[in-house]
Amino acid sequence: MPDKPSHSFPKGFLWGTATSSHQIEGGTLNDWTIWEPGHTHDGSISGAACDSYRRFKEDIGLAKKINSNAYRFSIEWSRIEPRQQQFSQQAIQHYQEVVDECRRQKIEPVVTIYHFTQPIWFAELGGWNNPAAPQIFNNYVLYLAQNLKRVKIWCTINEPGLYVWNAYGQGKWPPQKYGLWSWWTASNNLIKSHRLAYRTLHLMQKNCQVGIANNSQAIEPINNHCLNRFIGRIANYLINDHFFQKTAGCHDYLGINYYFHRQIGLGRRPKNQQWHNDLGWEIYPQGLYQVLMAAKKYNLPIYILENGLADSQDQHRQQFITEHLAMVYRAIHDGCQVKGYFHWSLLDNFEWKWGFKPRFGLYAVDYQSLERRPRPSSRTYAKICKNNGF
Ligand code: FCB
């Protein structure tokens, strides 16, 4: 790759990586921890995961080593509020130290408040099906806003649409209370929760930026039949627009996580020539352009808060990064206000129901010794971050 970039990104662009608490810090008093035994594909449980709860300084150092200037991580609600209304001094101090360490290393912390895991007590009260859930969540948000004043960019909820579908719609994830009604009430409570959280955060911190991270997908009907075009439009609304529209007016930016391309509808699927990652997910960089251009109508700044692949041999990651970034570059050129890109993930971690087998990290983790080793693609990304382009 030449040193002088032909694709220069706007000044101040955030180059980051993303993680989430449960996936790198491991189990606590949350619903996933009690659910995992017997439910993951490889038989593993999160345990201490990458032990990042203790090694956070080293991990922020790794983010620094690849020249990134931002780091997205999440706060574990069950550590902060292990029992309802009882906030843990030790836990909040811990996350204050994480934020301070980011600031010390000149890395912008981007903090997710809810990334798929709920405290056991909250699950026992009915989780997101409880009509009081938005208020209960808001107490936790208020506590964070009061105690984490150095955070400027908040992401309230990670992938609300995908999460409620997996946890409440289909019941593949805890709490497995599934069905249409359960899915619908959980969705509405998450929408209310974001709205409340948005107000609370702005009340406490005037100049912060608040958004959600949507799992946005490139959706196309498999052929031009009017029924398939109709199905495509419905799916597109539900997956890409529903949460953004129901929370309109409560976003300072749009958070987009991009992994999937779907050709949907009735009939025979066109033969697919694309490459795939270790989980069989199709890799389709043009889809990121499609998703960004579709989000342009909201007229808001955009952060790509997640994009990455499971690739244990690091065969495709370099190409993956440059091809996706070429699409981001093109979208910026075509008028999208993309302000940052966060690669998923900084390091290998616990991939939910898939367990530890998928390897998403720019750094490989040896789960015996917990040693972190840079993969060759991390050098590609480091160069891009340093040059603000490629
Ligand atoms: C996203 C999740 C993230 C991680 C990646 C691979 O949907 O937000 O936690 O599991 O997928």
C-alpha cells in the first residue's frame, strides 16, 4: 500500500475498533452468564473471556499501537447495578478508569450503555417485556451520566432490532421468552428507553452526542416480481428504518453496524459468487455503500460503529477492510456525512451463541495464556489510521 493515500478521509475522522463488555470481560450477574451452559455451539461459556476487565490498560494500549484515535466499548449494567437500585462504587470507578485511560492515550471513548446483556434481577422482573423497563433503565443511565462526565459520545442500545428479534421474537438468545407479542412489547420498550435515555444524557451533559447502533443490512428482492419487491420493502423498513424512525428527533448521529447482505423473497435464489467469512456470512462491501446512501435521508452525521469478519487465518481481513473503506469513501464523496469507522473487533472475543471459535480480532487471543498477538491485517489498519486514508 503506498504511503501517500489516494483515498483521504475528512479531517477529524474517527478511526476506531469496537468491543462489548460481556464479550471481552466475561460473565457476571447477567442473564447470558446463567444461560450459556449447554447453549453455545462450541460448548464454551464466557468465563473471564479475554480478561479485559483486568487488562483494560493493555488493551487500550493495543488500540493505540494501531494508531486508532477512538475506541468503542460497553458498560456492563450488571456490574454497575448488581441489585436493583444498588450501585457498585467499585464498578463505576473501574469504568471511570477505562475512560481516563482512553483520554490519557488520546483515544476518544465511545460508550455503549446496553449491549445485549441484562442484570439477572432485571430479567426476573420481566426484562424488556416489563412496562416499567424504560424507567428502570433510565435510572441506570442517569447514574452513568452523573458519574462518567468525560464521555462525549454515547450509544444507548446496541442493535435493538436484531437483539429483540433473537431474544424475544425467535427466542434463540436469553431470555427466550418468544412470540410476536413478546417481540412487539420488547421493541416498544427499547424505543421508549432510548428516548428517555437521550433526554437524560442531554440534561446531564449539554454537548454530548447520543445515538443507537442499528444492525443495518443491504436488502434486495431476489427478483423483480412485484410480490418480492413488496417483501423487500417491508424487510427494509423493519431492519433498517424502524428503530431510527420511531426514535426520530432523539439522535445526534446515526450508528450503523454493517455485516449482512440479504436477497429475499419467494423463488430461486441467484447463484452467489461472493466470498464468505468463517461463519458463512457473505462478504459484500457494496452493501455498505447501499446502506449509507439509504441513511442519507436522515441528514445526520453517521458513525459506522461495527464492521468486521470472522477470519481465523486472517486471509481476507486486509482486503475486507480496504474494500469496505473504499465504499465509505465513495459514500462520503456522494454526500454522506460519515464521521468515523470502528472495526469489529480489537481482539478475538466471546461471540455469543457461537462461543469462542469465531475470530474477529485484529489481535489474536490465546485463551490459555491470554496473550494478544497482532494479526498481519492489524498493520494494514494501523497504516490507514495513521494516514487518515489509504
Ligand atoms: C454484532 C454484535 C457484536 C458482535 C458482532 C460480530 O451483531 O453487535 O456484539 O457479536 O455482531
